[in-house]
Amino acid sequence: MPVVELKALPSRALPGLTGADRTDPYWGGLWGQGTNASWMTPALARAQADAGLARPPAWMLADEDEAFEHFTKMTWWAQKLALLGYVRSWRTMSVEQLAAFASAPNLASPASAIMRDAFAARMVEHGYFISGARTTTNAHRARLLRPAYSSVVEQKLLPLLTFPEYIFVTGGSPYTTSRQFDRHNLLATELGLRAAEYLDVGTVLGETYSTAELMFGWAQTSAVNASRGKSGDLTIVRPDGLRLVVELTASAVPKAIEAKVAAWATAMGGSTLATDGVFLLFVVAAPMGSSARDTAVMERDVRATITKVCDRFGGSAGQRLADRIAVVRWDDWFPSAHTATYDFLSLSAWVPPVAGTRTDWMKVGLLDAFSDLPFDPAYPEDMTAVIANAAALATAPKFLRAEVTAPPVYKKPMADLGFDREPIPAPYRRDRDYGDRNHERRGTGANVKHLPPRLRPV
């Protein structure tokens, strides 16, 4: 399979923040000591300092209230909201990934006041990779971020936001936190970022927006929906609205894989590809250091488990699981650091056999809407609506959101309060008669032409 360096591919990301510039989370040697980083919180920093075990920098020991007050100043406000929104959506990301998502290089700086204030105010936790060797000055690029286990964002920050800002950060749902293996989350974030950066996609959605309720709830009215809380690790949305829900796995425990596949098969059982537009993709990311044989065995076991579940869930064309699931290995797409294959450019993966139609696994390009994976949605506009709606959320990178027009989110609270016009003063000229609107208070006209900044898309 031909291999191309990422630096040779056209990238939507800012120079210096591209996939060729970022630390490779799979091949970069981050996981020599397991799959989790070493996480730091303000409480832990103080405890280690008091015990004489460490000398945390001053910003780790800063006063929480002062840090929160400084964070809520309007300077770099959009970047502050991006920080909170993206870590909520993707759960775990590196500072380089955040900077690429937000198109804000300063967020990757070790001296970023935004990052320091968010940490000290207990809104974001910082994770550090572990190495037995002396680290270099570039080690800060691999610093990880995740939502803090606290109520600061939910109780103190969200009430300060305008409605569009609130939607941007939370999607209209509670600001929740969850924990998984850090390597797993970081790879999922990188895959979503690379898809948005290099491929012809409509949008990408983080874990928070890849739940079964969001994927199937609008298309189903029965109790067949997947169990509450079921979620993919990310979703890649094609321009035609097809949702490629990704499940990333670093193991092939048959019972775990079987339960995961069966849960999605149950959810899919209440609708068809034409009505819900959901296709499931398993990405096998073998642990670093796995031999070629171990990786092949892992892929074989995942395939065998999927075939077993597909046989159990039959169905007709377009509804059966075997028509809506595929498997690929991480190194099939990214065989070495900062490289990709042509299979990645088409998101080629392997689909299982179907009784009576094909007897072996077959490779298909999941981005190929014209031959390999055609999609004839029952409600085309409903399928593609997610692309525009996602532009109002901190989930797709800013460079991808900028390619579409976000919905006017501010109109929702306006309508609830009985207003039908934007809060922009109408122009006023003394030599004109405005009829029954003469009594309205008017602005200067020339100086007020746009929505207030905090009502515009972030």
C-alpha cells in the first residue's frame, strides 16, 4: 500500500498545528509506561508541596477564586470557551490538538495564562506522560487536558454565558466528565482531527455528541433504542450526512467486543441505513510494541466476533448489521509516525461476509458515496442538518466549522421572550418619517450594524 507523508497532504489546519507538526499519539512513544498519563490537580499539587515531594510552579498553587476571576475576563474569551467546549466534547486531548481544533497556537504554549487559570480554577486537569529518561523542552507539547472533577464550570461559569456560548460549550446538555484510558481518548481525538484536516468530510463529532440517543433517537419511537449512555468514540459525517460512528479498541476480548457490537446492532434494529444514516466502524489500535503477529491475531479475533454477532442479527438489505459495519487497523491507515496510506484518504475498511451475497471480508472505501458505500437517505435534509448544526458546537475544528453557516442560535431565547427582530438598533435619520415606529429608540445607524459579539458564532 503506497504511503504518503502527512506534510505532503493539503491541510486545513494552521501552519505549525498540522498533523505533520503535532506529536504522533500512536508512534510518538507516549505510552511506554501503560495507557494513562500522570494527572495533576491543584489539590494534588498542594499535597505534594506540603509533603516536600515536589516543587510545583506557582500557577499550580494559585488561589482558585482569583484564577476564576481572571479566567472570566473577556480577553481571549472565544479561546477560553473553546478550551472548555472541546475538552468536554472529546474528553481528553493534548494541548497541540486543542490548539489545532481552536486554530489558536498560543493555547499550546507552556506559558498560556488561559491554561493556567483554567487549571487553578479547577475547570481543567493537566496530564503528563511518564518517561524514565530526562525530558526535553518539547515535552510540554504532549501535555494532556481533560475536564476536572468539579462543579466549577457547571455552577459558576455556565450561568455567565449567553445562550449561543452555552450551546457552544455544552450542546444544551449538562457539563459532564468521564474517565477512560488516556491513550484511547487521545487516539480518538487525533483520528477525528486528521479526518477533518485532510479528508472531504462534512463534520466530525466528539464522544459527547456520538451517543446512541443522538444517533437514533429522532429516527426511532420504540423501545429498541440502545441502552442509555452508549456512545461511540467519535463520529465522522460525510457531506451527504452518513454518520460513520467509530469504536476504537486496543484489545480483542471476545465478550467485551461482542457486547459492544450487540448493543449497536440492537439500536440499529429499529431503523435502516436510509432512515438513521448510521454506519459502525471498528478501528483496532494495537498497544505500542505489539508484534505483527499479535496485531494480526487481535484483528482476526475482532473480525470473528463481529461475524458471530452479524450472524445472530440477520435482517434485510440496508437493515442487517453486516451491511452497516466495518473493521480497520490503525496501522493500515497510519503505518508510521506522520505518514498515511491511500486507504486513509478514502477511509477504506473491511466489511464482513453476508450470507447469500458474499462469502469473505471485502474492502470498501467508506467515503465513496458513488460506488463503495452509496447512501440514499429517506430524508436528505434531515441527514445533512447535522453539518450546519455542528458548526455552533465546540466539537468540529474551527477551520471546518468556518466552511458552513451556523444556525442563528440566539433566535431561540429571543423567540421565547417574544422578540422577532435582532437586538440591533434600527438606523435613524432626522429627515425621514418612520410611521408607527417613530417611538422606538434608535441607534446611530452607522456605528451599529452587527449582532453583539457574544451572540455571534464562536
